[in-house]
Amino acid sequence: MTFEGVAAAGGVSKDFLYRIPELRARITKLREQQLPTRRTFITSQYAEASELDTSSIVRTLTAKLATERASHRQELAELNQALAAAHGQILALKRRLPNAESGDGHHISG
């Protein structure tokens, strides 16, 4: 089991795997468990166990990714609301100024 293999199976970057401490520890542990087996013939039982471990990691990654996406969507919505409010405040302030400048540097005659 390698970080590269898990990243490919999960559709994420290796950097993503390294940044999540739980995933990094799990992959490292599974890889260490495989070291003695790499020196011997891999049985079908071992291959099945490896697939199950990889599936577990992929499920964990998928859940983590869904959570992060939802969080990012919420943050984006909040930022868009704040931006709209700021634009409204700017417009209100411009309307209060008698000789407000337009965006091109020319004065707007009132």
C-alpha cells in the first residue's frame, strides 16, 4: 500500500493524504503491516484484505471530501453575502457624496 496508490484510488492528491493525520497514520500502519508480506508470495486472502483496507480508506476520504466541500460551499455563500453587503454600502456612500468620482477617475456631476 502506497500513498500514491491510495491517492489514485480515492481521486485525491498525495498532499491531501499527508495533511490529514488520521489518514496518514492509517496508511503508514497498513504499509508497515505489508512489509513482511512483500517479501513472500501474496495470497488471495491477503489481496482481499488489502482491497478491504483500501476501500475503507477510500470511504473515509470520500466522507472527508464531502464534509470539506459542504464547508467550502457554506463559506462561499457567507463571503458572497458579505461582498454584496459591502457593495451596497459603497453604493450608499457614493450616493451621499455630492461630487463622487466614477470608477474611471472622472467626476460625476450632481
